[in-house]
Amino acid sequence: AQVRPARDTDVALVLRSSGSTGAPKLIPVTHGNLVVMAQRFGSDLWFRLTAKDRAACMLPLYYAAGLKNSLFVPLMLGASVGFPPAGRIFDVVEWLEALKPTYLPVAPGRLNGILDRLRASARRFDGSSLRFVMCGGAYLVEDTRRAAEAMLGVPVLEHYGLSEAGVMASNPLPPRKTKPGTVGLPVPGELLIVDGDGKCVPNGTVGEIIVSGPSVMPGYLATGDSISGELSDGWLRTGDLGRLDDEGYLTIVGREKEVINRGGEKVFPYEVEKALLEHPAVLEAAAFGVPHPRLGENVAAAAVLRPGSAASEEELKRFLAARLAGFKVPRRILLLSSLPRGHTGKIQRSALSEAYGTTSREAAAPSRLIEYELRQLWRRLLGTQDIGIDDDFFEKGGDSLLATEMLLEVEQLTGKPYPQADLSTLTIRRIADVVASSQACERSLVTQVRSGSGIPLFFCHGNQNHRGIYAHRLAALLPHDQPVFLLHYDLDSIDDSTSIEEVAGRYVDEVLRLTPDSPVILGGYCNGGLAAWHLAHLLRSRGIMVLDLLLIETPSFNARLALRGLCKLFDTAGAIVPGRAGRFLRQRAMRGAWAWVRGDATFGTTLYRGAQKMLFGAVSAHSPRPGGADMKYALFYRMISRYVPPGIDVDVTCFIAEEGKHLNTDPSRWCKLARTVNAVSVPGTHSSILVAERDSLAKALAAALREAYARYASDGCQTSATSLQSRARMAIVHRSATKLS
């Protein structure tokens, strides 16, 4: 074939678009496009490249930026290009010293890598050949830019370019002004910001970027060698969104097809990514939209952490909440080892959205009573049973109105407004933690939650971290003339040596102060039931009538003769044995015995662990953290395992959950210690009996209260005098709450 000189309109190379928001397209780049681009790199407009310059080719040549900015443009200007040795480990100090480039075309990710290598290198860096770094393709964090300029000693110039047109805007070299956070000054007359109708928008207004001029491709390749007419009057719609300030500097805010429409509120992924990248642990970030049943779309994000750094999803969300409007904060942040990229290196947000939809998340079950309460609330509002305590309210289908309704109910439940600073993470676990911290400052031992003229009920709720929040709703379901008082724990005063007897002793004066001349009814849940038992003992010793003791799922282990004897044996031995071994026998030995009897540990394991703690004070790898919720639970467990309940001249009603383990709460064990014992079976488990089955429990409690009133009336306000010997002959009466009307 005849060889002729190339014309400006001849195609010099064919590139392929990234396809990040659609199918990839073929891009013809003409000789004229490349010539104009080289001329601009060599002009005073931006970089002032000459034949004396040298580029370090650190970008892949299958990227448009690598092919144009690192190879063709410098060669067309007579400059040189330095290639790092193939197959060599990346050593930026060695490469920069050996290649002596005058400028580095890089992406923000590669620039971060360069800085990490420089920080880790023991060699002193000689960067005297460098004039500048040109950085583009993604948002450049301000801290990274400053660090690069400090370590390399040259300006870092952010720019904007695209495969279809090359570089169309850049921050210029000094002494001209640079604006960090912007991509600099566009080519005069070749870049506009327009609205949906193609009309130019005022400075400061976000719109679509359109470009024109001799560096812009003639159109996409269609079939064969034909070129489609993608340009309108010579202007190419880029699909990128940006704004120009009053000085003409361009800021990129994202891609039009990637804007997230969250129930009518527009969220630019670029803005979310920019804030996320400001976190010191985040190396790369991408925000993207995901389907939402009420809002249409919701905001999600993915992040890659720096090597050696650590950050949780909750930490990152709180970090963003301090920097972004609430509706812009991602409801989930995936922590990935890398972000999916196309062949041009651009992040594939569509792949992230697909991965998000297929990512399984285990629905963590509640463990605290407040978590059961919140899950019940969420199930009612969201209309689904599939809710875990780490699920996000918005991700599970909630919207702003439902969230407001939910938080109002939380406020009614707790009696306190929910902190506005904690709205970024609306999970059951987080809300429970916030509620616990707000309750921690409360110091009163007694709270009246119901008023009335009837005989008062004092209820030891046993909910050490949340001050018996569940009991507020339970009390509301009792007879209307029933005054109800909640008895709380003084958490600050509880330690290894605290006993149930001491806890109950703190309640006596409060009960007598509130009802000095009235009979009372006592109740308690779980460990609180034991405190109520001993309170009944103390009140009876002072001559106060206790009409009934209502025990909800209360451990009855130490009502057994063998365990009562064992507990007294440990106490006696602990008083004789000196030092650490004596303290162990007094404070911890019964917990080991409980674990053995319950089948939670073998006799050998119990003996071995006990010997460790007695002799060496060794701490197991599974020991609770000091000061944490686990430590409080361990203290309470040890406290109730040491308690030996005395005999009481009181009628007792036990409410036992139908599901789960009954070994701890067997009501028959109380028969020799109380006047009479009634057992009522209630649907649910140890925890759900108070929340999901609250109505059934309330009916059972109401029936027990009516019976107590009836006994009180029939006795003519006189207590019966049944001796301890006769108690042993009393039969246990079984009923079911499901049969109560």
C-alpha cells in the first residue's frame, strides 16, 4: 500500500471506554487530537513541557492517561520517557534516582503507594530532577497532597481528563495559582457546565460537563470503521458533573448516572468518597447506590484500609456523620481488600452494587432485654421478622418518617430524648448502647412507674444495665389501681464481695419510707427475684406483711439442700483459708459448682480452673474485660451463685417460661422455704417472656395479684402463721398463663 503523511483527521489509535456506567465504547483518537494535546502540555497553560523533560511511565499503558500523558505527549515534544525495569519490585527511591524524571503522571492510589515507600525507605531521597506531579483519575485527599509536596518537594497538580478528549483542565504550575480540591483551569472556551436542557448554568451551580475543541475525538466507532454522531454541534456530553467557581476553576462532583436518588434527595458519590478518604485508615473508597423498598435508592460505600491500619464500619460511619448531612451517610460500608476496576482502572460501582445485593449478613440475635424490646418495635414498624441487632434501620426498609416514629417510641420507653449525635448508626445494638450510657448517670434506687390506691408492688427488675426499661410497659398492663415501684441496682457499689443480702438491705429503708403502714407485694425477674426473696425476708422480720412474692424466671439452684450445704462449706472454708485461695472459695467457688451441676463444664475442668485461680490467680483467655458489660454479668453471676435463700413466711408465685432451659428455675425447689408455691407457665423463653410474650405474662401477673388481694380480704387483713415445718407439706400448684382470661 502507498504510504502517505498522516492527516490530522486520521485515526492514530483506538481506545476503549471504561464502561463504568454502561457498555464500553470504542474511541478513535486522531493524529490531530494528539498533536493539540502535546502543544497544550508544552504551553504556558499548564505544564510548560520541553524536550528537556522526562516522564516516569508508572501508569499502565492500557490506560488512556498512561498512553497519552506518559508516552505519546512527551515523545511528540522531543522529551524522553523512563520505564522502570520490568518484573522488578516497586522501589520508588531507586527508580526516581535512576530515571531522573522531571514529572510523574500518577493516580491518587499510586501516589499513596509512593509515599508509603518513601516513609518506609531508609535511603535518603534525591528528587532534584522533579518539577511537578500531575495527579488525576480520582479525588486526591488534601492530606495526601500536602504530604506528597512535603516529601517530594514539588507541587502536585490535580487535573481532569477523559479518554475521549485528553486533559481538559488542570491546576497550573507556579507562579500561577493552584486550588487544592479543584481540577484547575479548563481550556478557554472548550468546557462548559450545562443543565438538562443544555443551557449554561451560573458559576457555583452543579451541572453536566460538556467539552469541545481540537483535542476531542470525532465520535465513537460504530460498525466497521464508521464513526457515530455522538457529538452535538461539536460538543461532547461527558456525563461528569461539576461546577465552576468565580475564578474559573473546575470542581468535579461525580458522574450523572452514578448520582444516588435517596427518596428525592440527591447524593453525589464523589462527595461521600471525599469525606471517607479523609479518614487516616482509608486508602481507597467508593460510594454507590443500592435498591431500597421505600426510598428507591439508598447510599452504601466500600473502603479499602491502609496496610497495618484498622477501622470498623461503625467507626467510619461516625466519622462520616461528623462531616456529611445525615441522608448522605452510607447505611453500610463494606470493608474490602480491593475495589473492582475495569480495564481502564476506573472503579466499577455496578459491580459493588451487585456484590452488595449478594453479600450475606448474619442476623445476630439479641442478648440484652433492651435489644429484645427494640427488635419487637422494629418488627412492628418494618413489617418483617428477619431483623438482627446489627441490621441498619434504613437498610431494612425504614425511612426518615419511620425512623422518627421509632426514636419517639424509644424516648417514651426510656423517658429521655435520643441524642441527635447518634443518628448516623441506627442499629439495635447501637441504640441499646446509647440508652445504657444515658441510664448510667441515674443513681436513685427506686422509681415509681405506676400510681394508684391499691397495695404497692415493688419489683426488682434485675436489668442492671438499662434500669428495667422493659418493666415500664409491663407495669402499664397491670390493674389500673396497682402502684408499681422499680428497685434498681447501685452499679457503682457492686464488686466481687457484694452479696444479694447487701443489695436487698439497701431496699428496706426505701420500701418502709414509701409505704410505712401498708402491706406490700414483691416481685423480681431472674437475679432480681433473689433480691426480692431476701427483701421479703427482711420485711417480714420487721413485721411488714408481704402478700405475695412474684418470681419471674428466678434461679432456684441454691434452694436445693445439697447446694445450700456446699455454699456454706465454701464460706466456712474461705474464712479459714488465708489469702487468694480463701477469697476464691468465698467469692468464686460456687459459680464453678453451678457450671458443673448445670453441665456447662466437666468436674475435671471445674477443678482445674479453680486450682489455677486459687494458686496463681490465673486469668482465662475467656475472662471478661474489666469494667465491661461482660464483667458486670460475671459479678452478678457470682453474686447469685453465692446466695443461700432463707425460709420465708410468704406465698410465692413462680412464672416459668415454656421454652428453653428449666434447670435453673425449677419452682418445686422453693417448696420447703416458702408458705405456698404456685407455678404459672408462660409462653416464651427466659428473655422473650418479658417482651414478645409480655401480654401473656401481664395477664398471669394480674391473676396472681387478684388472688393475693382475695387472700388478704378473706384473712381479715391478718397474716397466717404457718411454721417452717408445715411448709414442707405444701403442694406446688401448676397453672398456665395461656389459659388465663
